[in-house]
Amino acid sequence: MKKPTVYCCKNHSELGRVAASLIAQQISQNPNLVLGLPSGKTPITVYQELRKKYDNEELDCSGVTTFNLDEYFQRGKGDADSYYTFMHERLFKYVPFKASYLPNAKPADPKEMSTSEYLTLIDEECSKYDKLIEDCGGIDVQLVGIGSNGHIGFNEPSDEISGGTYLVDLAEQTIKDNAEKFYNGNKSEVPKSAISMGMEQIMKAKMIILIANGISKAKAIYDALEGPITPQVPASLLREHEDVIFVIDEATASLID
Ligand code: F6R
């Protein structure tokens, strides 16, 4: 098993520059790259740097197709707190891609059908998402963040390894973290579930770049790199992948050797 490469950056800004350069390098080698993307606070500096590179004519994403890792359940286009809106505001509005996809977490009005019909529809949407990724040739480079509990996408600590895209309940810790980061601490406003690529889907990517900054991620990074490989720490599973790069800052790296 090849050990993940770890780049330790001074701070969040440098992390953005390093991760964006890695992505840009992959795009220059393969202009038709299929790129997996996360939402959240951590990738903001990466998206700022990609935008700078595009503005400076150092980056052409016109052949690149993107797939987001996840979307909050029953959120989408038109919802201020959806990942769709986040991605549009942070990246897609500025940098043109060939095509950009997010899981369809709002395929119909749930009031118009029974719960079981609605869940079947969600299941179909998840399968369609996996099929679309496959039809595009699979993900070449997958950028991921990490939760303070070690989650990747919304694959929360669990006894089992998740497979393809699926509907998942968010862990209490994730709801708390997201409330603090995006909802002024108001947990009741945070969506409690999401559609997320499963771990097996994520592990199919040819290359995975994990980004993390800040002391709140130090324990998760320690567990991911030095603890047991277990679905209880989904990020630890990345160590079974042949081509993984961790781009982290000094605070996040403070517990590792
Ligand atoms: C979001 C996602 C999550 C985040 C993680 C870290 O699309 O997949 O796994 O990457 O929760 O979020 P931030 O970057 O806000 O700390």
C-alpha cells in the first residue's frame, strides 16, 4: 500500500494555491478531465485560486466535467443554502466548465406522492448519478474535504463501507459543525440528511486530493493518517487508495509525526 503524500502548507491561503495548482496541472495534462468537487469552507480558497488562474488565462476548463460529492436533501437550484447555489456562487459563475453536475436531491414535490414513492424516486436519482459518472468515464481527480468526525462527502462514521450514491442521515457532530459554519449556530435550520456519493464510488477516482485546515480537523487528520483503517473514520479508507494527496495546513498537521 502506497502511503498518502502529505503537503503541509502554512495556512488556508497557501492550501488553496497548492491544491489549485495540483488540479490545474492535471487539467493541463488532460483537458477533458472529470473532476469531483466538494462544498464547504475549506475549498473556498481553492476555488478562489482556480478563478485567478482562469482570469490570468492560465487555466482552460472548457473540456472539464465536474461532479459534486453531495447535496443537501431537498435542496437544489433556487435554495440559498444548497450546494448548487454554493458552487455557482463560488466557482461556476466565474469559471466555465464543459458541464457541471450535482446529485438531484429535489426531484419532485414530496407532497405529491407517498413517502415510499418519493424514496424510490430518490433511489433512481442516485443510480442515475452513478451511471452518469460512469458514462463520462469515471472521476479522474476527486477533491474532498474532511469532517471533524472523519467523514468524507457525507459518509459518516459507520460499521459498513458505503457503495454508490445514496441518501444518508447526517451525524449529530456534522449538524453541529455545519450549524456553526453556515447557520449562525442554529442547528434546527441545518438539513438533517443529504445525497452523497458513497465511499466505494469515491475510491474509484483515479486520484484523490484531500484538503483540510484548522485545529478543529487535527484529530480527524491524525485518525485518518495514523489510526486504524475503518469505516468508523471514513477518511482512513483513503489509505487503501494508490494515489492520494493530503493538502493540509500546519494547525491541522499538529498531531501527526
Ligand atoms: C461537502 C462535503 C463535506 C465537507 C466537510 C468539511 O461537500 O463533502 O464532507 O467537505 O464537511 O467541510 P468544511 O470544508 O466546511 O470544513
